[in-house]
Amino acid sequence: MVVLLLLLIPLIGASFLFLYKGDHQFASTASLKLSLVSLLVMCLRLFCWHTPEQLSFTAPWLTSLGSSFSLRMDGLGTILSLLTTTAYFLLFWYMRSRTIERPAAFFAWLLLAQVGMLGVFLAMDSLLFYFFWELALIPMYFLASQWGGARSVSVTFKFFIYTFLGSVFMLIGILYLQSKTADHSFALESIKKIKLTSDQQSWLFWFFFIAFAIKLPVFPFHTWQPDTYEESATPVTAILSAIMVKMGVLGLLRWVLPLFPIASYMWGDVVMSMAVAGIVYASFLAMQQVDLKRLIAYSSIAHIGLMTAGAFALNQLAYQGLLIQLFTHGINILGMWILADIIERKTGTRSIDSLGGIAQHSPTLTIFFVIIALANIALPLTNAFVGEFLLFAGVLATPSTYYWAFAVAVGLGIILSAVYTLRMIRAVFYGQPSARTSMAIRLALHEVGALVFIVGLILFFGICPQPLIDMTADFSKDLFGQTDITSLFRKS
């Protein structure tokens, strides 16, 4: 029942806030309490609830169509549900003093987005998966367009069109697969039993991959992302970047690779070429940015490119690194967006050229920023190091003929990420203070609390990564077992 609780808690909260037209204090406090309850439920799942009956739920849904309301929390769902509940709690904790227009509606849409994303992470029926996929998009559209910047409506419309068109391709693929099942079911287990030819796998692979590539986004499907991240309110950007993009990674790991293993091998070099091109391209663009939000946005594209390359490395080493990176990247990028929001709100700008010298007056903020920024580039003894190391090692071990070129590109991306991150730290926090940074930036207690929590996770999992390694070990083995067809190709 834990899976049902994780959906019901934010759903009930969102429904209540939509009906209640209260002030910011009430909406913020209610959302924070709901997120805390969700996080506690997730903690109970990790330490107390382990049986299949506790981690799954099935009920009749669209029975005439062959679809059921089937939820199950496997290893991948556990990692992403933990990330979602943790990130929402930290974000709502940080937002306690934020002044927002129509706060009840704002927090309600955020909670409804949480329902959609958790549904995607837990759905084991393809039609239910599609339902939650679209449900997660609707709240983000309203959040980005109604609480965004001057260009938010046009930019968000582009984001909506991109994602919707990708979803259409995926729906066509889902309907085709359902028609091929023996029991005409949308259940994932029924779809896995279908014997697809290599040609069928090939076109289905691209129908699903395009939908997931847009959501990630992977180069060249990334063009909606920098503008959307820049124009959206920073809390909305944080959810998009820390959690929603992980829907695309889940799509690759749960649907594309297990269902179309031959096509994944056949097209693996093409996808990895797109991924590593995105790493280098986004890294070079990040180096040229003068807007703090756009720099972080391009850095996120580079990190997602590494995750995509790991998914198509087709070995257990890369899979385990990817699973670890899903959680650590989400925490680190959330911290980066919170810090960017603090700087923008308290200096009145996010232009890097207008900042500088913050360290002289605000050492506490500087310490937080340096730790989180260095974790974002996977410095040893930070939480992202283990996952990124395993991803890089997995890319080196890929069966592709061009593994050396992919490894060089990934290595170049890692070097460039250090370059633009260190340049950003120097430009924003050191040098001579500007007119906007000549006064100390004071952090509220709840802001310090959220940042301490994030830094604590960074250092704990950086020094003691074994809990994450143990949590992801079994699922990475299972995933590798479903996609290890390289031996078949070597024999042929």
C-alpha cells in the first residue's frame, strides 16, 4: 500500500488547496507538512516495508481496454521516489518565506505535478504510465506560464508542444504493443512476452526514444530547455531539472532497453553519439553564459547526456552508476537552483557580470555554494563522485567499436564542467564586490536548514556511498540481465 499512499497524500493536498483560497503561510505550511509525511512514508518503505504486497497495488481500471491500475515499486522506482519526496520536502522547506501570487494554486499545482511524476515512476501498466506522463505535464505548463517571466507564455508553449508531440509517438507505440499481446493487455509483463522482429523493434525504439529524449532532453531535442528554465520561476525550474527530467531516464531503463534490446544495441552508437555531442556542446555553451540560470541549465544538459550515454553503454557498471547518479544529481542540482534563487532575490540580478565579491560579506552563502557546486562536478568525497566514476568506467567498457571516442568526449565534458563551474565561482564570489553585492546577504533560518540538509546528503553519501551502492546493486543486475544481448551479436 506504500505506493498508493505516495500518490494519495499529495493528491488530497492538491485538491484541498485548489478549493482553499488562503494566504501564503497556510499554503506553504500545509504543503511542507504533506511533503514531510510523504518523506516519512518513503523512509518506512526503506527500513520497514519490503514485501511485494506492501510495495505494489493493483485495482480494476479501464478493464474493457485491457488496462489496470497497476503500481509497483522496484529498485528504479525506489530511487526516484526517494528523490522526489526528498526534493519536494527540501523545496517546500526553503520556500517558507517566499512571497508568491495566488500561493494556494501555486502549491496545489506543485503537489499535482508530484502525483504525476510519482505515478510515472511506479506505473506497471503502459496506458497508466501514459496517463501519469501527461498528468505531470499539465501542472508544469501552468506553473511555468503563470508564474514565470516576461516570455514565459511563448516559451512554455514551445515546451508543451515538444513534449506533447513526443507523447503522441509514444502512444502510437503503446497501442501497437497492446495489439500484439496475447491477452490484449497494456500490462508491462504482458508486453515483455511479445516476440518482436528486429524491424519492429527498430521503429518502436524510435517512437519511444523520441518521447523520452525530449523530456530528458538529449541533443538535438534540447532547444526548449534553456529558455524554459530561464523564464520559469526558480522553484518550478528546480522541479523540472531535479525530478521531471528523470522521467525520461526511467523511460529508457524500464521501457526502451528491456522491450527493444536488439534495437537498443543496433542504434546504441547513434544515441551515444547524440549524448556525448550534447555533453560537449552544452559544456561549451555553459562557458559562454552570463546568466546564472542559463549556465546551470546548460550544465544540466551535459549531466543528462552522461546519463544517456551510460544507459546505452549496455553493461552493469554503467547501469549502477546511472542509478546512483539519478539520486545524487537531483539533490545537487536542486541545491544549485536554491542558491541561484537566493542570489537573484537578494541582489536583484542573476547576471554574472553584475555580481562578484560575495565571499567578502557573505561567507556562509559562499561555503554552501562552493560545496554544492563542486559536488555538481563530482569532486571526490562528494555524493556524485561514485556514480559519475561508474558511468565513465561503464562507457569505457561499452561493446561499441567507437568506445574510445565516446570516452574521450565524456572525459572532455567532465573537464569542461570543472572549468565553467570554477569560473562561475570565481566571478560570482570573488574579486571586487559590485554595487549589488556590497552588503551582506543574510540567510533566513529555514534557508540555512534546507542547505545544511543538502550539504549533509552530499558529504554523507560522498564519504559513505555504500548505502546507495547496496540500494542499486540488485536492480542494476536485473536490468543488465534484461539487456545483455551483446554476446548474441558477437557469436553471429
